[in-house]
Amino acid sequence: MKIIQTVNNHLDGSYTVRNDLLVDQLVLVDGQPGCGKTLFSSIVAAIERVELLNYSFELENLCALYYLNKITKDAVESMIRIQMDTEIYETMMSRRTNFRPGDLSSIYRDVDWLTYLKRLFQKGDEIIPARILKEKPILHFATHNLLSFSEPIFSSLEDKVSLIEIVRHPLYMLIQQTLNQINWYKSPNTARQFHLFIKHGNQQVPFWNYGQEELYINSNPVERAIYEMKKLTELSENYKKQKLGANEAQVLTIPFEDFVLNPWPYLKKIENLLGSKMTSKTRRIIKKQNIPRKKISDGIPLAIYKRCGWEAPDHSLSEKEELEKRRQFAEDQGASDHSLEVLDNICKEYETHYFKIN
């Protein structure tokens, strides 16, 4: 893999590099809140060589800094290389492993949980590079709204990175995103949000609202959810069209609805993307997630999903009526005519490009 050396335009003209890499392969399962990426991450983690689901706010925030022109290209690439090497190095010793039973990223939700427990008592440190070289583990993160800002990941890791983008009908994401706006962006909960904010007047807004700060500030929670979905969707689609270029084959976009009804074609694509294989453990997780389903919304009743607004589907309703119920939620939450028009438009665009719900 070639070494990228970008000249820094300040100080003495020096540039930062990290020539040697430990990480052999990285897979990112990415999407907006409520898109279903944790479902996909549980399945991806059950594919051969893929590590336990984890999160990397460091990676997300480094990309945000680059997007906001707050860090140079050579610096962000070097930091991403260091961060990913640190993650795989410590993961192979269970230093960054979650042992909390109730968390989605807990070892006890993974099919290979015993592996991570055993690593606690195995030798580490200087033998880890050789173990990585032998076992070729695939580092695995669920990320938030990252694709649009992922340029430095591809430039620093090149063919070592794959990204699975999960897209979903906006009306199926609306309730969770509205609850997020209600619960996250007021003190003290704001302090638990570990992404970058940008200052606007005497207020702060999530960085991806750059360019629509006033609209965001002057909107109520459901309107903010709608405008953010529109903004993030546009950023992602534009990135795929304009910036992916040679990295296009490293990104796989999967519509949630199509997958849960008929997962097998997409699972084959994931195998090809990762150069790995499903096993009986993978199929066990797929079945545990109630896939394939007869109805899109017929998910599993995890407590965390309920906290995010999930409700058991009403089997007397058609798929279309399920969507109408969620649009009514927007009206009941005080969405303006303008925001409802925006919502209807992004729904139409989704159905045109990804999945038509009848």
C-alpha cells in the first residue's frame, strides 16, 4: 500500500506519517439513527474473522474535524492510522472490550463471546502483531452519519476499509430521531453526546447542520429530525456521486426493508465485500433477528429499541398504514407545513431510489 505524504502548510513545512500498520482490515456499518445498523452489526460480527461490534467516536470526530477544515490532511490520516492500530491492538487483548451484559456491544451478545473472555488471560503486548498477521481479524465499528465525511478514512487506509451503508425509509427513522432531539440536546444529556458541535451565536448545534444552523435552532424536535434527515441524506448521496471514485467498490448500500424481507442476496454481497464467509453462527444470529420477516417492522423487542421509540407492529395494519401512522406522529408533534413537505419529499425520493412500500 502506498504511503501518503501530504505537506503541511504551517510550522516548518514538515508532514506527519505512519508508515507501518497493524490493522489488516476494517469494516464500518454506517447510517443515520434508527436505520437498523445495530441489527446489521450483530450479523456482520458473526461472519468469519469479523471482530465484536464496537464504536469509535475518535474516528468519527477526526473525520468531522477534516470536514470543518480544522485539521490538515496529513495529520488526520496519521491520526486515523494510529487510532485504528490502537483499536485492533487492544481489541486482540480484550482491553477495549465491553463486558456489560445489557449493552448492544457486550461480548455476551456476540456468538464468539468466549473468545473475548479467553483473550483476557492470554499473553499480549509484543506477541499481538504476529497474532494479527496470522489471524487477519477484521476490525468492526458501527458508526453514525459517517459516510459523508469519510474521505480521510479511504485516503489513509485505502483498500483495507469497507463501508456498509444502511438506508431506511425516513418515516421508520422519524420517531427515534425525534426522541433523540428531545432527550439529547438539553442539559445534562448533551454532555453524553460525543460528536462535535459547532458554535452559532451563543448556541451549539451538531456539526452536520453546518449551513442550516438557523433552521435547526428555530425548529421544534420533530422538525429538527426531518431537516437533519434531509441534510444527511443529501450529504451521503452527493458524496457517493462525487467523491467515492476508485473507492466505489468498497461501499455497499443496503436498504433495510429489502434486507429484512430477503436477506440472502445482500449477505452474499457482504461476503464478497469482506472476503470472508458466513457460518452456522451467522445463520443463528439472522434467525435470532427474526429475518427474513413477513412484515418490515416485525423486529425483536429489545429494551434499548423500546427506549428509542420501537413499538410492536400492529398486524392489522398494512405496510402503507404503518407509514401513515408514523407520518401522523409528525403532525401530532407539531411539524410545520414546510417540514411536512420536506418529509414527504425525502420519503418519495427514498421510495424512488431504494424501496417502494405498497
